[in-house]
Amino acid sequence: MIPLAELVNDAFYLYSLVLLARVLSSWIPGLDPRTPAVRLLVSLTEPVLAPLRRALPPVGGLDLSPVVAFLLLEVVRRLVVAFLAGL
């Protein structure tokens, strides 16, 4: 894989980890949402999750936007990396 494709692939992987950290932090009872780490996670992931939340109806009170975000990130990652690798 060419270096640019590897860099983009790594960036998508890193963002997926940030998204996973956001999901896991929401499961921790009593975690103060005003802590700097949680605020950073929210500021990094909310631009992706907020539009998905608006587009998706709530299913039994569950927020499925992170699941859809993971799926979309994977599809976009594969497309972009394949395009860059073909250059």
C-alpha cells in the first residue's frame, strides 16, 4: 500500500477508536460529562453522530447512530483507500 493510503487508513482507524471511546464512556455511570477527556471525545465525534441521530428514528430508546457511524466509516475507508492505492 502506498504511504498516503496507509496514512488515510490509519486516520480512519484512529477515528474509529475515538468513536469507540465515546460509546464506552457513555456506559460508565457517574462519569462527569464536563471532564476534559469526555468533552474532547464529544467534540470529535458529535459532527458525525449528530446528523445521524437526526436522520435515524430512535429504536426502543437506543441510539443507533454509533453503529451506523461505524458502518459508514468502514465503507468510506475502504473506498478511499482503494482509490488511493490505485493511484
